[in-house]
Amino acid sequence: MTNRSYKYRIYPTKSQANYLNQNFGAVRFVWNHMVSNFNSWSSEGPNRPMSEKILKDDPENPWLKDMISYGLQQKRMDFQETIKQYFNKSRKVKIGRPGFKKRGVSNDSFRIPGQALGFNKCIDLHSGFIKMPKMTPIKIVIDRPFAGQLKSVTVSKNKVGQYFVSVLVEEEVVLKKDTGHMIGIDFGLKDLLVASSGLKISNPRWFRKSQAELKKAQKHLSRKTKGSKRYEKQRLKVARIHLKIKNQRNYVYQVLSTWLVDNYDIICLEDLNVKGMVKNRRLAKSISDAAWSSFASMLAYKCTWYGKTFHRINRFYPSSKTCSCCGHKMDSMTLDVREWTCPSCGTSHDRDLNAAINILNKGLDDLYGLNSKELLEYRRGEEVRPIVLPKASSVNRLASFITFDGTA
């Protein structure tokens, strides 16, 4: 059994939207009070406990009793988990102190457990409505019906004013069939990714294409009086441009990651330090636009779902300046060198394709401990396995981005 999340668009009426906005504010109110209480802790005491129940019983906050109590409880549990992780010394990546949430800046959302909703009874897949506590049924668009036990529902609102529900479902996922093929992937900026099979995905540069339009919209926004109706109208225009860029990126990444998981049993990537790379002021915008980490996370969870192998090699492995034929390592290689010839064996290399092949070889060595001779025999086995052709729908969706050099 695997937990999967299905995100659906909902269309609340004006009164329903107002009530949802009130719940977003109530959840934010509880979180900020708990953060304030945490920051005021003193070893000398006395330290007053804080919870959503204490805030609801306060005569100054009678309006909290009209909100959905399950959302307030879940937010308190989220805060407790955040504090637990903040003091967790075994975490590889430390998290900072919990901060305050500001209206219009932080994401608006609250979560309701499935038990409080009657599990699957809360969603009518045929008529297209979802029922939440203290609310009349809300219209929902079901594009992908789920089959499984509903565990929780998260209601959210984006900066454009669109409302969504994310339904967490526990269901059994059917593993995909083995294809006998494996692939190494090297990320880049000229090409979004280059695979060891010769597959190249050109970088669409979604942000760059919308940058002029975004600049104009932001320029108009800066001239509006903050808080006015014209300011809010222009802010929505800026938010829609950002949303369009995000949707374009997510669409291509979802289709591409699904295609890779369908066609390859082993997928190897390089463990890039993206957080450190964006500190380079000359490349920061392009790296952020490429969003390598988002694509890698999609591949990781889809491989886990469908029984495929996902592996990250060490980020310090010299994949670009090592010859994939003889193993000779160059002393140095600048970023402007896109093609080079190995001085040891004389093989001409495309920098990114050579790196992708090395990433795959290193990944197989990490996973199975194969030496160079065994690795060649293992890779040669791909030639006698049937070629797995991509689905026609996937090719049509990615045709404008794909170029191909070599054999699959």
C-alpha cells in the first residue's frame, strides 16, 4: 500500500469562499500565537502553554469557535512536529526556527483528517461535490478518480485566488513491468538534460520567455498604491504570469518523468548542490528556471511507487572530465568546453553525453559493485533486449523539446 496525493480544483460559491478564507486566517492566527509563545520561552519561567483550545476559550477570540476545529487541531500538530524536527540532532539538513505567517505572503491551507470527513463518503465522484464540516457541498472537478482509502484532505488557495483540495489516499500501486533498460542523466543549462542513451531535452527557459511580460507587469504594479483596488488587480496579473511559468514547467516535468519511469528500470542522477550553485549570481536565474531539484524529486517518488531503481551518485565524482571509454581523468575543464578529445585513447566526447554515460557507469558500480569488464558485459546486454518505444502521446507532448543522438 502506498500513499498518493490527488489534487483537484474546487469552485466554491462567494459565501463558501469567504468561509474558507476565514479558516485560512484562523489557522494562520493559531500558528502565529504558537510561534510567539515558543519564542517567549524562558528558562526562568513561568511559561504559559499554548494550544488551539486555549485560544478558543479566550473571550477575545469567540470567532474561532465558528471555524472548522479539525483544521486548527491539525495546525497545532504541524507546529509540534516542526518543533520536534527543530530539536532533532540526527537530521542531515537542519531546519530554522518556526517563523510567523503573513496574510498574502504565506501559502493559505488547512488540513482535515479523513476520519472527520467520513473517509470516502465526503466526495461524490459522480455528481462532483465534496462535503466538508460546517459547509454546504462544494463543486469539485474530478479529472483522475482515485481508488483507495481517503486519509486526509488539504484545502489550499494560490496567489491567483484559485481553490484546490489535495486528497491523500492509501492505495495499492501496480508495479510497472521491467524493460531491461537503464539510463544516466546529466543536468545542464544549454540542454535541460542529456541522457546516456543520446536523448537530449532542450531547455525551454520558461521564465526567460515570460520575463519581458513579467517586467512590464511588475513595473505597473510598483506604481500602484498598495492596498488599493488597482494594486490588487495588477497583483493578480503578476501572479498569473508566475502561475503560467510554474504550470508550463510542471507539465513538461510530469510527462517526462513518467516516460522515463515507464521505459527504464534504473535511473541514475548526479547529487547536485543546487542550493550552493544558485549563489553564483551569473547563473542563479537560469538554474532556478531549470528547477533540477523538482524534476529529481518527481523521478524519486515515481520510482518508489512503481518499483524502479533511483540512485544519486556522489556530487564530487568528476563525471564531465573523465573519459567514459578508458577512464582517463583530465586535470581541469572549464564550463566553456563543450567537446573534447581524450589524450589517452583519442576518443572525441560531447561533454554532457560523456558525463551522462559516466553517471550511469558510476551508479551501476555503486549499486552492484561491477568492475569495468563486468560493466561492459552488463551494458552490452541492453543491445539484445527489445527496444522500448515511448508512447505516442508522450512523444507528441515532448516533441518540441526532444532531440536524439545515438541509439536507445
